[in-house]
Amino acid sequence: MGKVSQTVVITGASGGIGRATAREFAKRGARIGLIARGRTGLEAAAREVEQLGGKALVLPADVADHDQVQAAADRAEDEFGPIDVWVNVAFTSVFAPFTEIKPEEFRRVTEVTYLGSVNGLRTALSKMEPRDHGVIVQVGSALGVRSIPLQSAYCGAKHAVNGVASSIRTELMHKGSNVKVTVVQMPAVNTPQFSWVLSRMPNHPQPVPPIYQPEVAAQAVVFAADHPQRKQYYVGLSTALTITAEKFFSGLLDRYLAKTGFDSQQTQQKAAPDRPENLWEPADGERGHDFGAHGEFDQRSHNRDPQVWVSRHARLASVGAAAGGLAAGLGVLGVLTKNAKQ
């Protein structure tokens, strides 16, 4: 697509998927409001947006605070005009067994990852519904359908993100509204979160392979914003298989993840005692360091994803999916059964 005249607001825009999504919209000449807590990352993201042909507005805010989100949206519209697309990406997490997560830490993850998304939805709808125009893209996760160990707070919040999006979507449909809500379900992505997440694991945290680059995720977000009629999109074959397996083989997945889920989320390297943590304060604010869009797993990450094509061409893929779905399901069942018995 060529240059378009859009006003876009992205939460979690200082790093990871949010940062990569800002770059994708910038290539189209969009005007982009960048929301996150860390000013260092936001200013770096703004420079990238401008270099790519877009316009950027730095909007430091904690998405857990509705008033801050609303004020950021007001500034974006004052500067750039009516918001056409709102993308909720911001999140935080704690990597630890449930009993080792303090109550205030669990609450903070919920306030940022779930209620931050709700604050974004509420703010975006307050702008879009009176005009009967706009798209809200929720960045979800396969973990919002199938939970894994060591991320109970994040998994719970992402389940809630799916739930509230579905509820609001049906309310908008009931009204006959032209405002759309869609969800992009993500796989493991090579973002800086594994450098700054609060972790109580002995070794350095890592995404569960297969790992995808944030640009793959960002391209799917932009496509969803352009085609919001679909309820959700899957990024990564691993996401599609995980969600399918949860539907049909949930008990086996429990056994499989109980066996593999702890080791698969840690590297062989011991966690550094002085690693940054962004649960309460932005990591880039503490260190004055821009973490960028990518994490530290470039060599292990995929730049392409066939599932993106399948997700974009659902009707064309449906014939093949009907034939391949049973085979894939049986394959997943075989793998899970084998691993669960070992």
C-alpha cells in the first residue's frame, strides 16, 4: 500500500512489537502517537518514524492510569487530528512460579497488561464511536488461549484481553457500529522483554521456540488494521497449532507443559544479578538506554511466516485446511503423547 493519511496511536511503542509496528505505519506516511513510559525508547522510536516518512508524537504515559491514556489521546488528536487506528501492545510480566509472585506484582501485571488494554479500548472508543469510524487492534497471544507455567499473571491477563475484546466486538455489532475491534494472536517474538522482565528463574529467560522477529508481528498488525472484519488473526504456525491443540488435547498439553515448560523458558546462561527490571519503572528510563525493537535472539528468529499468508487468505486456505487439519491434529497428538510419557 502507498502513502495513506492516517492517525495512529500505539501503546507500548518504545520497544518490541509496538516499536516495529510504528515503523510499519511510518512507511505509509502515517501520523503516529507513541505511548509508553520510557522517554528514551519513545524518542528513538519517534526518530525512526520521521526517518521512514511518518510523523511522530512522543506521549509518555503509564497505560495502567486511565487519565494518562486519555490525556495522551487528547494530545494526539490535537496535534494530528481524529484517531483512525488504535493499537494496544503495552504489557509487562513476571517469570516465576505463582507462589513466588508477590500480590502487588501480580496486580501490577494485571493493571498494565489487562487494564492497560481496557484503558486503551475505552479511550479509543470515546474518540471513535461519536464519529462512527475507527479500528482498534488488540495484540493478543497464544498464551491468552493456552497458559504455560511461570507466567500465570501474564497468561491470566492475556486471557482477559481476549474476553473483553470479544464482548466489546459484539456490543459494536449490536449497535451496527462501523468501529471495528480485532485481535492479532502472537507467537514467541524476539523482543527486549527477555532482557528486562522481572524474573525469579535461575537462568536467563527466553521465548519458547519457534521465535519470530517483531517485524513479522508488526506486518500482521498493520494488515489487521486494514482488514478488521476478521475477529482475529494468527501469527506463526506455532500459534495456530497451540490454539488448535488446546481445543482438542488440553489435558495432554497440561502434561507436556508441566514437563517442558520450565526449561524451555530459560537459556543455559545464569541470570545476571544486575539485569534491569521494568515492572515498576521503564528499563530505558533507569539505564538511559534504548533497547529497540529486537531482543537478543536474532540468530534464532524467523523473518517470515507462512501462517501469515494463511491468515490473510482464509477462504483460499480453507480447502487445504480441511484436509490438513486432521493430519496436523493427529501429528500434534502424537508429539504430545510421546513427550508426556517420557
